[in-house]
Amino acid sequence: MDIRINSYIPVTKVEGVGTRFAIWVQGCSIRCDDCANKHMWNFNGGNLYKVNDFINIIKSYKDKIEGITFLGGEPLNQIIPVIEICKAVQKFGLSVILFTGYEYENQKDNKNFQELIKYVDILIDGKYERDKTDFSRPWVGSSNQNYYFLSDRYNQSVISEYKNKIEIRINPNNKIVLTGMGNFNELKEIMR
């Protein structure tokens, strides 16, 4: 089984609770207005990985991270390989945070979704809505997005414990990569 990944960062402190392995899947059927990741919409972009190979990549970092975070693109568009990865990392003792533009309430009849959430500690749902932009809560960009604590590993206290942050990386080819959550437009203006 394969999974199409746009990119990943093995060790980051801005994509959820603690230090995490962040995974941006490739492909999105939702396509929010003003999406920061439009380059992840195409289902043929990114890189194809064998799920077991990708699990082994994550496993090689397991002593450096608290868990993984799935972002996108849209993780539910590749739900079967995402389930397999979540199931495996839970066995390593790692936590799982998953972002989806789909609403939790609308997925209750989806058998694959019900299987997936067995292995997710925090689910954050709701598409980005420009007219509801709000950076006051961690990891989300608009006020319509919701947190669901699906295990006893975390609770709502993490919402007040964590603040939005941005990490800036410079790739070997001198490309600047910004990750995390915050007002990227404001940051771009400052950098000009």
C-alpha cells in the first residue's frame, strides 16, 4: 500500500503538542479559499511512499518525538494508508494529531473514519474560513475549527498551554520554509 506525501518534518515544535513528526499529505478535495497549501491540492504531486517504509522512517525518530501530526492536503482523502500509519505509531507509544477540513459530525457514518479515530488522540476539524480568521487558539486559523480529544492522553488544557508559533527553515537550496500557525501575511510584510 502507498501513501502520497507532499512533505514531512521529522522534528518540529509547532504542529501540535510537544515535539512532533509532521506529515503533509498530497491531494485535497476540499480546496479552501485562501488555502496556504494550494500546492498540495493536486493528487498527483508530492512523493509516493510505501506505507511500511514511511512507518520505518517515523520509527527511526520515535525517541525524539512525542507523536505525529497529519496535515494537508487532506488526510481523509488517503484514509486507508493514514489508518495504517496511525495504528503503527500508536503501537510505538506515539500520539496522533490529525487535521481535517471535513466536519467530525458529518463523518459519523463513514466506517473508515470510525476506524481511523480509534488511533487518533486529537482530531481538529473544519476547513479554513477566511471570514472567520482567528489565530487566538493554537494550531488553527479560523474560529469554526474544533478540537476533539479522542483519548485520555490529552485534554482541553493543551489549548491554553500552547500558543501559535512559526518555525522558519532554510533548505539546502536556500528556499525558506515556514511552518506552524500564525499570520503569515503579516510575517511576509515584515520580511520584505
